[in-house]
Amino acid sequence: MVELYEALKKRILNIDSSVHEEYKKLYIAYKSSTNFVDIVPQKSRLRLSLNIPFASIIDPKGYCKDITDLGRWGNGDVEVGFENLNQLDDVMELIEQAFDKQNGSGIV
């Protein structure tokens, strides 16, 4: 999990110079003006919460799960399980959509 986390962390921090990391009690938050992705480390994967409405996400590979109105650690309506490095590029596309939505770029 450490290898997955380190690879993901590096890519997230490289999205934009405004992105910073905050360690919370139960998750790790990445934010610019507000949280756009939170990471909850689990035994066999990293559970990502994307702060974007589920209806707005473009997910051609079907990684996303609608967690609207479910109680979970982290912020957002979209959950993504990140289990191996082969998913990194696809997961980053989803994270960048949440970043763009939070920063008002209008791409999503």
C-alpha cells in the first residue's frame, strides 16, 4: 500500500501548485480551495473519495461507486478503489475531474 500511496501522492501534488496535503485522523485530504480527493488507507487498497457529484463524473472504466448519502470517511459522493499501479493513469483522470470541478474550470 505504501508504494501505491507514494505514486498517487506524487501525481496528485503535481496537478497544480495550489494543491496541498492535510493529514486528518482517519484520512488524507488533498485540497486546493477545498478538498477534491480524500484517501482512506485500507488493508488491500486505497479508498478514494472524490468531491464531485456522481452524475458529473466521466468514468469509462467503471471504477466509480455512488456513495451519495452514505456515511463514509472523507468528502464527496464518488468512491474509487485503487488497488494496483496499473490503475494509476485512469484513477488520476478521475481525480483531475474532481480537481477541475472544485476549481471551477468548467471542464467537467
